[in-house]
Amino acid sequence: MNAMTPGGFSARFAGLRDHLPGGRTPWVAALRGAAAEHFAATGLPHRKLEAWRYTDLSPIAQAQFTEALTLAAEHPVLPPMRAPHRAVFVDGRFAAGLSTLPAWCRTLAGDLNAAEGWLGALARDLPVVSLNTMLFEDGLMLDLPAGTDGGALELLSLASHTGRAIAFHPRHLIRLSEGASLTLIETSLGPDGASYLHNPVFEIQVASGATLSHVRIQREGRAGFQLATVLAAVEGGGTYDNFTLNAGARLVRNEIHTALLGPKAACHMNGAQLAGDGQHADTTTYLDHAAPDCASRQTYKTVLAGKSRGVFQGKILVRQVAQRTDGYQMNQALLLSEDAEIDAKPQLEIYADDVKCSHGATVGALDEAQLFYLRARGIPAETARAMLVQAFLTEAIEGVTHPLAQAALAEATEGWWEREAA
Amino acid sequence: MPAVAETLETVQAASDGGYKWGFETDIAMEFAPKGLNEDIVRFISAKKNEPEWLLEWRLKAYRLWLTMEEPDWAAVNYPKIDYQDAYYYAAPTTKAAPKSLDEVDPELLRTYEKLGIPVREQERLQGIAVDMVFDSVSVATTFKERLHKEGIIFCSISEAVQEHPELVKQYLGSVVPPGDNYFACLNSAVFTDGSFVYIPKGVRCPMELSTYFRINAKSTGQFERTLIVADAGSHVSYLEGCTAPMRDENQMHAAVVELVLMDDATIKYSTVQNWYPGDAEGKGGIYNFVTKRAACRGARSKVSWTQVETGSAITWKYPSCMLLGDDSVGEFYSVAITNNHQQADTGTKMWHVGKNTKSTIVSKGISAGRGQNTYRGLVKISPKATGARNFTQCDSLLIGDQCGAHTVPYIENRCVSAKVEHEATTSRIAEDQLFYCRSRGLSQEEAVGLIVNGFCREVLKELPMEFAVEAQKLLAISLEGSVG
Amino acid sequence: MLRIEGLTAEIDGKQILKGINLEVPTGEVHAIMGPNGSGKSTLSYVLSGREGYEITGGSATFNGVDILAMEPEERAAAGLFLAFQYPVELPGVGNANFLRTALNSIRKAKGEPEVDAMAFLKMARAKLKTLQMSDDMLKRNVNVGFSGGEKKRNEVLQMALLEPSLAILDETDSGLDIDALKIVSEGVNAMRGPNFSALVITHYQRLLDYITPDRVHVLMGGRIVKSGGPELALELEAEGYAKVAA
């Protein structure tokens, strides 16, 4: 009764273990084996676990997903290319013909041995990460040399219409050496009619003085599931910025674990969740202040329409060594429907005394006085609502400064309210 | 830096010399056999000459308790409790129940006087009626006659079982059912005494009612049960205080407090919890596992919980409000101090069910020494609670780098027209504030005391006047030998 | 022409307007003066369609059309403009975007072509100049962080851009220093003409030194108790409401 059934994943692994990338390579096999053991013991997380009290994964367990073993023959329509380089993954597998990689990018399946000691370095005992480790097929392996400005790189994940419930578990390894900088714009797309599970895990290392701006735009199909885990480690003076938009999927869990490991490391984690009828959007963040003089800022906005549910959980841990920490977190939810539910659990756990930490949370509907003011100026009610929804998101979105990321974001959010209200 | 360094030094120089209520009263006592089983439950019930239904109620709770597990979700650590290694009943030996204060053992009255409790009615300053609970039994209740004239019932719950069984039967367990949680369930099986209050329709209680809890005997647990029923349009302010002797062992206090409010009723419930916190090394102290809940059943009813938690080795306590009636109001004002090795996990639950219900939460946590202080709170708004409002402010103050301050709020909202706001901050005493005070001639300790009192003012102002003064002194004393 | 006949309205069951009769012919500026609590703001909100007011009787027509049945944005499209006593702050909404959306919504409703961003900016800058306001105003969020005077000037800027045929100015003078008062009044006066009418609601006579009304009405206890020429305002200032209305 404690563990949810592993949803057939463990059985799938038993059958596939030798055929997965690195299946016969001892270090990979050992890693997968240990993960499989952990996952078999935990199963998919269930609601009795404190970290999962608001998100129910039983639809995933019931769906009995199977792994996409072959590269899909037909591709969905690709969005226009924005950045000079692009890595495209279809159903979790690298699509070489659709991609243009810079010199500092490889694929995991293409050069798996290069990932020894790197793959799994940041992984911890999280069931969803173990599921990925057990079954990953491929992923991006990005190693940006010291002092390099990598510009912007697009990472595109597509789900194809296979006609069966497939799961894919890409593992992306991203490493920025000292002083390097990069904007990574990741978009996940999928057809609305397809039931599939996209379970990406990112292991991100940002060395001293390096800056990674990571923009994630989740636009999975409305019947799709995404369980995303970002594991980031930032060295002294490094900066990791994450912005995540959750706009698609039937259910999404966006889990971000960032550890600030050296003095003066910084982290900005912002996000917006737009959930309409039948959608469940969960953002869960863990920020580990493990070094002195670090700063972190988080702003998350959730907008709920129709019968939808939004979840925000955010924990800031300040270790005893992390003196002079400056931590701030705000999460706000806007309810547009009587059938929507929001659950929020911000959390501070603080063991250092010379700190400045705060969090805030607000939940409410659109402000009637604001709505009237706009309407009294001649703006129709629906347009006025859309303007106020957009305004509500501004604070979270304005941190995204790269023009390509801004464009991708605008494309994903524009007209959202009009569509949901229709 | 020097100011802070000095503060820390003072913290390290901490001793338990600050606990001034740690004496023991030497008085003849009667105990139940050590341990817990159905016979003990029957023993307690028989001692109190209880009706059959209450014994059955206790036994049912006991059997349920055996199937439950001790909760482990709170941020507190303590060795496994051996529930068989304690006395569940300890009472001063008396020939018969005292009819008046004059018949109460003078040694007992001296104990309360020493604790600063106004026991002599003629000595009353502010007109406070007191129920004195000594270990497992209520030893005296003052002003009963005066209150009786207003139709107010204020007595020990044991007496209420005898004198007003219909009221007790109607309301006992109606707000906190025995199966609610592990400690409440244990309490339901073995509760020994506590206070009972009934305020009739439209009556404004003419004086503060108060209960003073004292644990005295060794190796005993105190399991009191308080039940307050405020009928339509009534109003009462109730205070509770508690202390215990200094001992190396841990003693358990698992209380249940139930409040029932009808239309337009108001209850103001104030607590100054000053159980023995243990010594500087974390030895001894009370385990305080308390379930407090108010059911605002009536429209426009209002309950206000104010607590100053300075004592106990472990505090596990969430005074809550079920806002069922339309336009009902729940408030929670809390100051919790953890010093030395104290651990507190405290907060509230505000459950909005009625329309236009409002709740306010103000929590001030102060951690010093190696203390760990957690605010844990739930604001839950059901779909029908249209127009519900909540505002929550949680502030934590850290003194020294060996302690911890944690904030764990839960917000669950299913109502589109509800508005919820939560703010939390964590900081330390600012050096410039300390320096400013000291350059005006205040000692380090005075300065810290002053700043801490300022930090807590939003909560302290909610206390009844005579309690507020006590609480301010207590804050300073709790941090004395530790900060200020 | 604005025609109000026997208008009664209440909030939360409490009657505020107790039968207002008023006509403002096209091209005229009328002032409504009254003490606090007389129903001045209620009248402005009822005319502009704010929720929470129950209209219990009477009518209000603008150029023959029943405005009480219209949504707030339809009233705006029909040429009504309310300058708020307390302009609302809109965090995250840029002033330029707000103004252009409003302008185009009204133009669209009237069947006129929309104004593009460039043309709008040109229009807005011209208006800003006449109102002695900085271009910065357009970049800021609507009323966020504005001083009381800036908020009122922003209201007048909106009016100048949207070019209503009937403006209701609800205590636009409150919280303004003398310089701001002059600028705001000039803004209103610049709009005066045969196709513009205005209802200036004010507590004090001061504003009427700058905007000379054609008629002055005294509102007390939810009714117009007296009407007269501009001299009535001076009389009120000198004698007080109680005496004049008696």
C-alpha cells in the first residue's frame, strides 16, 4: 500500500536492459541496475509522500507506457529555427537530420563512454530520476569550454504520433566550464491526441564565473505527461537562471533542484504555469544554499482556468555555512474559474543566522476594480481579462531577456486566455 | 561584529538558572500503578466515579490508540517514548473533595501562590477566576459562586461529568474526535482532569477565566482535557498557564482543548506555556503534544488563539479553527521561543467552510542556542467558502548560528473568490539596532530583550493586560543566560 | 445630450440616489456640487456602469440611447468617459499598451480603422506635450507609482486621446496642487466645443475658477436640490451647502 506499482516500467527494464545504450558497458549497467533496484523499491511516487501530496501519478501508472524502440518515421511539423544551433530529439532519440550541433555538443548515445563520472554525478534518490537512469535512451551532452560564449542553442523535444502510449526518458548532461556562458532554449512539443510520457532529466554543472540561462517552454500535447527533473550545481561566482513555462500536457511535474556550492553563486528561478480545463501543473523547487554570500530569487505565477489544478512547492534550505544568504521567493496564483484548485507550499529551512530570507504567496481572482477601469476605457471584458492575465505574468516573464527566448515565450503564451475562455 | 560575538558568548554561557518555577512541592500523593493498559483506563475512570458511557468512550479510544502510529512528520527529534514507563494518574491524597478554598491543603495553595497565581478570592487584582490543576486533578476553582449567578459553569471537567453530564456527553470529542491523532487519542483514553466552561446565551463573562496547570510528581504524564462551550451571543476570555519542576527526565503533557462557538459567540483563548524546557545540555523537560481546536459553528462567531510558548523540551501544537458558520472569524497569534536544545513545531490550521469567513495568522519564532523552531500551518478553503480571506505573517528571528528557523505553510484553495496572502521572513537581530540601544546605555541583555519584545509586539498586544506583562518578563527570562 | 430622469439606486440595500433629474445638453459643461455622502460618486459610477449598484428606478439616456442597459465598454464606445476619483493601478500593464488598446477598442466598436503603434505614439506624444507631461508616462505601468497629481493628469491624457463626447469628472481636483489643477483644467477646456459636454463633479468651487460651467447643480441627500448659473458655485462657497439648499 505504500508504493505505487512501478507501472510496468520495472518489467520493461528487465526485458530491455541489455539492449539499452551501454547495456553491456559495466559502469552504465551498474548505474542502471542500481537505479532499477531503487525504483523497484519505491515505485512511482504516491500522494502519501510529503513531496507528492498534491500530485497524483496514478494515471501514469495506469497508462502502462512502453518505450519507443525505434525512431519514428514521420515527424511532426518543426517550429521555425530561431538559434544558429539546434538539437532535435524525437521520442527521446536524437534526430541527426533535423539538428545542427556546435562543436561542444555531442549526444549521449553517440559517445556514452565520455559520460563516465559525469552521468549520474548529480542524481539523487528520486524515483523519477531513477526511472530515467534505468531507461534513458539518449540525450544532449553539452560541454562548453572555459571562457566560451556559446550564444543561444535550441533544444527541441518532439513527441510523434505513434498510435500507442509511449514513454521516453532523455538524459541531458550540460556542463559550462569557468567563465563560459550560454542561453539554452528548450521547447517540448507533442500532438494533442497522443498519450505519452516525456521524462527528461537534466544534470547541469555551472563552473565559477559561468552563466547558464535555461529557458524551458513546455507545450506538450494535452493528453501527454511530462515529469521533468532539473538537477543543477553552481560553483562560486557562477549563475544559473531557469525560467520554465508550463503551458501544455495533461499533467506536468517540473522539479528543479539547484545547489549553490561556492561563494557568490547566484540563481534566478522563475516560471509561469498556465493550466486550462483538464490540466494539472506542478512546479516544485528546491534551492540549497550550501555556501556563503549567495543570492537566489524566485518568482512563480500560476493561472488556472476551467477544471484545472495548479501546484507550487518551493523549499529554500540555508545550511549553517551559508552565512549572508539573500533568498527571496514569491509565488502567486490567479484563479479564473470556479472549478480550479491551487495548492501552494513555500518552505524555509534555515540553519544560518546572518541571513535575509523571505517568501510570499498570494492566491486570488482578477481584481474587479482593475477590470472595471479597463472596461470604462472601452476595452471589451475578454480583452481586459487577457490584458490582466498577461500583466499578472509579467513579473515572472520579464527575467527572460534573450530575444530568441522572448519570441518563443510570446508565441507560447499569446492568446492563451482567449483560447481557454472560448 | 563585536556586538554579535558578545551575544553569542552570552548564549554559550547559557545555564538553566533562568527557570524560576522548577521547585517541587512535597505533598502526599496517590498514584495509579505504572504503565498503560485497559486496567489503568478503568482505574482512572473509577477514581473519578465516571458513568459507564464515559468508561466505554475511553476504552474505545484506548483500543483505537493501540492501532495508531506516533506521527513523525513534525520537525522534532526525540528518543522513542516508552509509554509503559510513566504514571497516568497522580493526585494529592485528600479525604474528600474540598468544598471551599479553606479546605484545600495549604501546601497546595502555597505552591500556586509561589507561582504567582491569585488563589485567594479576596486578593484578586483583576478579577480572574482560576481552576488549579495539580498533576492529574483539579484542586480548586475560585469564583464559582459569583459565576454561577450569571449562569456560567466553570469547574473541573471531572466535576462537570458529575454535575452536567448532558453537556459533557453532547460536546466531548465533538471537535477533536478520539481518532483525530495519536496524542489526542491517548488523551481521550487517559485524560484525568481539566477545565469545563459553559457560557449561556447572551452572557458576557464578567471576569477572565483561567486554568493553571502544574506538573509536580515524578514520572507522570499530564493529560488534561478542556472543553469550552460558548452559546449564542456569549463572550469569554480564557487564560491558561503551566509550569513544572526541573528534572532530568522527560515528562509528557498531552492535552486536548475543544472550543465550541454558536452564533455571534466570541472566545479569546490565551496561553502562556512555560513548562520546564530542560537544561542547557538538553536533559529533561516536558514533551508538550497538544491538540487544540475550535469549531466556529455559528454565524459571525469569532475565536482568537494567542499563545506564548517559551517552555517545553518539545512543543507539538497547532491550535486550529474550523470556520463553519458564515462570516465567522479565526485568529492565531503566536510567539514561540526555543533556546538551548528546545524544539518547537507549532502553527495552526484555518479551515474555511462558511461564506465570507476570515482568518489571520501572525507567528513570531525566535531561535537561540541550539533551538529548532518550525512554523507549520494550513490554510484550506473549500469551494463553498465564497469571499473567504486569509492573511498570514510568519517572522523568524535567529540568535546565534547553531539554531534553526523553519517555515512550512500549506495553502489549499478551491474557491475562486477567496483571497489568501502569506508572507514570511527570516532574519537576525540587526547589529545596528543592538549598537543603537547599547550606545544609549542599555546592557547587551537589555537591548536583546527590548528588540525581541518589539519583534513580538503584534502578538503580545493580543494578550489580556495582566498576562502581557507576565509574558514580556517571560520572554526576557527565557532568553536570559542565553541572550538577554 | 445626457438626460437623467427619476434615477434611483442603492448599494447593499441602502438607497443613495433618490430620484435624480438632470439634463446636460450637447456642448455644455455642467457642475454637480455637493457635500460628502450626497451621492456624487455613486452617480458617476452608476452612469459608467460599475458593478455593485442596483438601479431601482428611473432612466438615463445619452443622445436618446438607454445607457444603463449597456456594458461599461459599450458606454465608453458610445462616447462616455469617467475620470476616476481614485484611478486604479494596473501593475504589469504598460500605459502605452493600455491607451492604444482602449483607443482601438473604441474605434473598432465605431467601425473605424485601428491605429498602428507608430501613429499612436505620434498622437500620444502630441497630447502629452499639450498637457506638459513627460514621454516617460507612456513607458510606465498604468498609475503604478504615480503621485496623486500624476494619476489625475493620466486621466486627462486618456480623455484627450479617447476624445469622448461626454466626460464625467469625478472630483478630479482632489489631491491636486494649483499648477496641476491648471494643467488639468486646460486639458478639459481644450476639449470644449459644440460636440463635447461634461459633468464636473466637485466638492469645492476651486476647480470651477478654471472650468467655468454653464450650469451648476447642488446634490444633497441623493437629489438635485437646486440648479443655477455659475454664480451658484460662488454662493455655495460663501454661504455653505446647508444655507443655500434651505
